[in-house]
Amino acid sequence: MIKGVLFDLDGTLLDRDASLLRFTEDQYERFPELQRVDRDQYIRRFVELDARGYVWKDKVYEQLVRELDLELSWERLLEDYIAGFRLHCIGYPHLREMLTALKRQGMKLGIISNGFGEFQWGSIQGLGIADDFDAILISELEGLRKPDPAIFRRALDRLELQPEEAVFVGDHAVNDVEASRKVGMKAVWMKVAAGDTSCETDYSITDLMELKDILSN
């Protein structure tokens, strides 16, 4: 019997692409030095260099400053990103309704996210969902990263669940789906933000509310 659901954050609960676009548009408007270059060019190049979050922003901003010959430091832009991204976080459709429905079903809820502790906590708080979860594990703070099975086992221990009593929901075929299945959990592949066209998984969804039906069955 399923008693708990664990989630990835970026690309699963957080619509990172939409959030990043909203932040970048706002950053461009707030820095006169950026307005020396074309708005669409700045935003497009930022998104390209970001590589869906797999390149940290110090490298992104260093490259942007160099390429576009910007008259401000990459450190200043990075500080603005770290402080301000949380103000632009957008959840996927039905995020709030899904969490409410799962809690009504009596599910224990958790998050396992790779990333920097303060920054990922900021995103969770920006979504307004921190209090909905019984356990939140962020790789920097745990000293472990997905797909290491130890971080999944640690999360299960904190929720007092056995692997067969939990499902993991994530968008990454290896770090989320394959890794959680190896631990003995059921996996739900969130296809909205996934680049892969196929994934060996127990279930797949394109809308968070589909979880309610999966767990009901």
C-alpha cells in the first residue's frame, strides 16, 4: 500500500523554464547596463547558456559579460540571481490542488532536490509549499546527490516508510526515475519538462493532478 510520495523540485513541482524566463526579463529591466544590448538577445543567450539548470550561474554570467561586453560584473548579476529568483517562482498547473488532494488521502510528502541549500529552499518558499512537506532533502545540505541511492533511503527513513510504500515523481530519467526504482520505489515520470521521448517507468504524467488517480488505483 502506498503511504507516501516524494518529489523532485525543478521540472516537477517548479516550472523552472517559466520561472527563469520571468526572472531574466525582470533582471533586464532593472539593470540599465543590460539595456545596452537587445532585450531578446540577452534573454535568449542567458537561457541557452543555462542549459536547463545544468550550468551554474557563475559560469553563465561570466560568459554573458564577456560575450556581450557588459559594463558590470558577473558577480553582481549572480548576487541578484541568488537573491531574486525566489520572487519569480512559478509552479506547474494544479500544484496546490494536487498537494491538498494527497494530504487528504493521508499521504506523507517529501522532496529530494539536487542543488544548493539556500537557493533551493528559496525556490520552495517562493512556491509557498514548504509547510506541505514532512521531509525536504537538498543535496548540498545532505552531502549526497541523486542518483545516489543513499539520499532516497535517507528520505524514506525520515518519512518512516519502506521503499515499496512510496512513489517518487521526477522529470529526469536517470536521477529520478531509474534511481528511485533501483531503491525499490515506484516511479512516476513527469513528462512536462523532460527532454527524453521515452523512459522506462512505472507511470508517466503530464499534469500533477494525474497523481491523484494513480494513487487512488
